[in-house]
Amino acid sequence: MPTRLAALDDVTTGVRLPQYRPSRHATGIVHLGIGAFHRAHQAVYTDDALAAGGGDWRIVGVSLRSRIVADALNPQNGLYTLIERGEDAVSARVVASLSRVIAPPDAPEEAIKAMADPSTRIVSLTVTEKAYGIDRATGRVDPAHSTIAIDLGHPQAPTGVLGMLVEALRRRRARGARGVPAFTVLCCDNLPDNGGLVRAGVLDFARRVDPALADWIEAEVAFPSTMVDRITPAPTIETREEAAERIGVEDRAAVAAEAFSQWVVEEKFPAGRPAWEAGGALFVDDVAPYERMKLRMLNGAHSMLAYAGFLSGHAHVRDVMADSSLAALVGRHVKAAAATLEPLSEIDFDDYARSLLQRFRNPNIAHETYQIAMDGTEKLPQRVFEPAVHALQHGQSLRPFAFATAAWMRYSLGHDEEGKTYVLRDPRETEIVALIKEAGAQEAPAALHRLPGLFPDALQQSPSWRNEVDRAFTVMLEQGMAEAARLEAAAI
Ligand code: CS2
């Protein structure tokens, strides 16, 4: 076993290294949710920004639930390898923008201290859709969420992200006569209007514990929205083995991602920001149309192909794309999703659709359908139901969205066609299982339409939507997913 990565000098020559001296740059960002996606995306833009524009913008990472990433990265002084897998070429670079990782039992308190420290000017987040505890319809906190009620009871020792943001901001405001200026909150999760949503949740949380603090946050804190995009499979043993081969030393924090990367950011950083444009980030006034495009076209198609692909026996996205019926349905889905969008002058949706299909086919990326299938109840509303409502209201075909929804419902039965069971890995798994058990598999569509707050009223009450979903689901159940996909593709 080679020695472990801990300094840039350890790395074999020929590997791309950061073009700056990490020790010369202090930290300015605290990032909550230091998973593979952050390491393949925002941390890389920050690495490029440090090289191009300098500044004290290195990142303190925070893991809220496990020590795994901290134990991998801290002995490596935050260094890790990113393997970039294009369709034709694969290359590796070492990233140095991360300084250290705070994890339990030091988190949350040490993380809140870092967030409250005057050196921190941005707190960014990739904590997944389910971690916020915000009711998307109202923007208010959801008291039924696992951390919200507890944190409202103990606001100065919070465990969830909203509580942590509010407590860190409280400490900054309370510090000294004039306080410490606020940091900017940068949500990088795949949620529509992610900045606006987190702002609403933070304000509602703060108002419940300290109305004057809520007023201060309302006046002082910026919450830019962003659209983030880079396909990043969960790292495996093979990722680590490949990294070791490429850099010549062991790296327990290596990640691999596709070569493509995109970041569209709302230009709203009163406390300053790194020169992320050096890594290709695009700064705009309104991120919403980009977010909708990505959520409906990329993520919507991803969810559909994950459920339909998993149940057709395909472990990876690239295998789904090699199945002609499913590939045709992916093509149909991205086209139908594009038809629900307002035009974006900078982007041709046909080109974007073509590039998505090409990215999904990437033979060098082993992206598991089971990974994407996770958290369906958190993902489908913005990915599939919102465009379906648009289609319903504009007389467009509901069929692609109904097929995606039916595939999720079939997946929600919790067993494949051989009877092999799997966990859904959805925060509403218990409710889903109970509803289906009570109704019976055949009645799953009606049962799942009853999940409180999941389906928009417009769909729930639309006989044409309900019929399309029922029809697709019945074929999947009675004839199997592969046959359902074949019949569906034949009808395009
Ligand atoms: C995927 C996304 O797991 C999922 O739900 O759809 O993680 C997707 O790979 C990224 O959004 C791509 O940027």
C-alpha cells in the first residue's frame, strides 16, 4: 500500500496540481454537507478561483451525520483527487481548496463557531432536499421534520441546518457593539428557487425564536440562488484504487465525476466571493429559468430512467441508455420537459437535450440507478409534477410525466419482478409502505396520490392525469417494466 496523500509534494509528476500554495490562503467559506458532490463541484470552482484570483477563500467542510469524510480528509490536510471522466478521456487533478472537516461529536457546535467567526463570509450547503425541513408550498418550517421541533425548543444548541444558520447569525449579530457582518447563505441543492426557499425557512425559524433577529437577517443576509450540475456517482473502492494508481499515493477521499460541469449563480454576494468565474461559473441576475431547465430536463429524465431502469434490471444509467426502448423514452421525456419551459435566449433546448443524452450514455461513468432512485418524494414534485401541471394547463401530452410517476409508484412497491426486496431510501418510506399495504399493489396509484402534500391539487383532481398514471402503472405491474417500456416507446 503506498503512503497516504498529505502534501502536494507526495503526488506523482504529471498529475494536475493546484496552481497556488494552499497554506497562503485562509478560510472564508463554511460548507455544510461535504459529500462527493461538493468535492466534485463547488470545491473545484473554488480551487480554480484561488489559483486565478487568490483570496482567503478556502473551505471548512462540515459533516453533520457521520465521521467518514472527516476521517478520510483530515489526515490528508483536506487534499483529495478528482478523477474527471469524459467520454473519451479520463484525467486526474488534486484539489486543495478544502482546509479541514468538522464532524460529530464536534459538529454541530464547532461548525456553528466556524460559521460565527468573522473570517467566514459564505456558508454554502449541499445537504440534500430532505434536510431543510421547509414546507415548499408555504416556505414555512415544517414542525413535523425530524430536527425543526427539537431545534425550536433549544435554538442555541441546534442540530439541523436551519437552526444552525440562525444560531450562527445570532452570535454574529450579538458580537461586540456593532456585531459581525452577516455571511451570505448559498444553497447548492437541487431545489427550485433554492435561495428564496432557504431564505423563507431561515426567516420563519428565526421569527419563532427571536423576531428582532429575524428582522436583522431579513435586512442583512443575502441568499443567492444557484443551479448546480455535475454527474457524480457515489465513490467506491475502485475510485480510491484508481486515484492511488494515478497519483502514486493512497487517497481515501477521492471522487470521480463526469468531465462536464455547470454552475449558474445569482450575482448577490454583499460579503464578497471567490472568483468562481475562473472555473467557468456563470453569474446572472435570474437563475430560475436555468434551474427549471435543469430540474425538469436532466433531473426529471434521471428520475424516470432510474425507476424504469432499475426495475428493468439495469444497475447503471449507461446500461439504461443502451436499452433502445428506455433510451427512446429518455429522449421523449427531455423533449416533453423542454416544452414546459419559457425560452432561454442563451440556450437552445434541442442542443441541451442532445448533450444530456450524451452525458447519460458516458461509458466511463458508473452512476447507479438505485442512487438516483433515492428520496423520490423529495425529488418528484419539482422534477416531474411541476412540468406535468404545466403540460396539463397547456394541453400538452401528460404521458411522459405519467409514465415517470407510474415507474416511481411501481418502484415504491419495494420489490423487483423476481420478488427481490429493497429499501426505498425515502424519508416517507414508512408512510408509503403503510399506504400500499392497506390498499394492495394494484391500488398503489390511488394510495400514493393520497400522500399528504405530495401531489399538486391540479394533478390529484385531474381525471386525465389519474387515468394516464393508472394505465401506465397497470401495464408495468401486469406485463413487467421492460414490456411496459417497449409498448410505451412504440407509441411515441
Ligand atoms: C440525480 C442528481 O441523484 C439524483 O437525483 O438526478 O444527483 C444528478 O446527478 C445531478 O443533479 C447532476 O447535476
